[in-house]
Amino acid sequence: MRRPVVMGNWKLNGSKSMVSELLSGLNAELAGVTGVDVAVAPPTLYLDQAERLIKEGGNKLILGAQNTDVNNSGAFTGDTSPEMLKEFGASHIIIGHSERRDYHSESDEFVAKKFAFLKENSLIPVLCIGESEAQNEAGETEAVCARQIDAVIKECGVDALNGAIIAYEPIWAIGTGKAATAEDAQRIHASIRAHIAKESEAVANQVIIQYGGSVKPENAASYFAQPDIDGALVGGASLDAKSFAAIAKAAAEAKA
Ligand code: PEP
């Protein structure tokens, strides 16, 4: 039985007052909610504040981050290391988000190196994969996802996916309101799991595969009703405590 994981990617959004309001709201909204892991990934600068607020709220939330460097220290201006993330209590680290692949030219191989370094530092990679609109229209979705996963398997071996999270995020669905249908998402999730199963059935059966791309309280339950969708990576809707909590509750209910 895979325990669902719902994670909020706040991207470049936040201020001290927003972090305080959002996390206090989530601490209240998630009281008594069980059967789902709920994580938030604020901008790095707010990790300290978020760690304190999560502790004050009784640790109902898991702290995550949006990126990592592939070094723990040294002359790498502007970067943040796994050791630093760990010191602030962050455990679930998003890597390979399409915005980083696009705007920072991160290759499959570089993302795989990040994956390996997170594992080496006992952190949980949340590996984002997914196809562009053109690739989708060309029928290349499964091949793109397989290629992105194969880079990780090549770098670290299939067993490294044990305990990790994959977030399938069709790029055309991110922040557009144009979500994939639950049936299409299920088909791709099943193909991702089947691809990993070619290397190891045991790893494929336990790996969490989240869907991401315009998940909202209104469509969340339809995704979680699918057997291979184990949670969600949520952007826009994670900036509102009520909406994000409703998505987390939908996951807990569907997978109970
Ligand atoms: C994301 O950025 O990971 C994401 C899924 O965004 P949104 O939910 O806003 O589409």
C-alpha cells in the first residue's frame, strides 16, 4: 500500500507575512487529517521561518525545498546544499522541475546527479518529469518520461528510486488551468511504473508517482481515484491554505 504524498511547490512566491499566514492556516486545516503526507516547499530564504511554524503546529507538515546543488560546500555562488537543507529540517527536495530544466538549462544528466547527491545525503528526491505540448502532440510522452527516468537509473541504479518520489507533470498543464484528464494521467503513470518494473518490479510497486499540473480542489479526487496516482505536486493551489488542505484531504479519503 503506497501512502499518498501531496506537496506544495510555492515557487518564487512568499513574504514573511504570507509564510506565517499560509502555514498557520495549514496547521489549522490539517488538524485530525491522517493517511496522507503533506509537504510544502517554500523559497529557500523562508525555510527557517517555515521550520519553526511547522514545529509550533505539531509537525503536521513535512518541510521540503525547490532545488539543491550537487555540492555540500565550496565556491558555488548562489547555491544551496543538501547539508544546509537538512539543517533547516527540509527532507523532500524537488529536482528537475520543468521551470529549472527550461530557464536554467538543466539536462537529464544534471538532474540525475542531483538525485544521486540527495540520496547520498539521505534526502528524498521529488523528481519531476514530463513532456512539452509539442512532444505530447507528437505522441512522445511515454518516451520522454522513460528517458528522464533512465538518466537517473543510469546514474544511480534502479534501487535508488526506493523511497524517492516521481512527479509526472505535463509541462503544458503547469499553471495553465489545462489539466490532463484523470484517465490520461493514469495511463502515463501506469506506463512510468511499467517502465521501472522492467528493471525492478519491487521498486516499481513502491515508488510514489504524483501527478502535477493544474490540480485544484475541484479535480483532485478524480486523480486520486486512479490506482497509479499516489498524490499530487501542486503549484498555484498550494498558495491557499483551504485549497491545498482540500487537495490533501481528497488524497487521504481516496486512498484510505
Ligand atoms: C508545478 O509547478 O509543479 C505545478 C504543478 O503548478 P500548478 O499546480 O500551478 O499547475
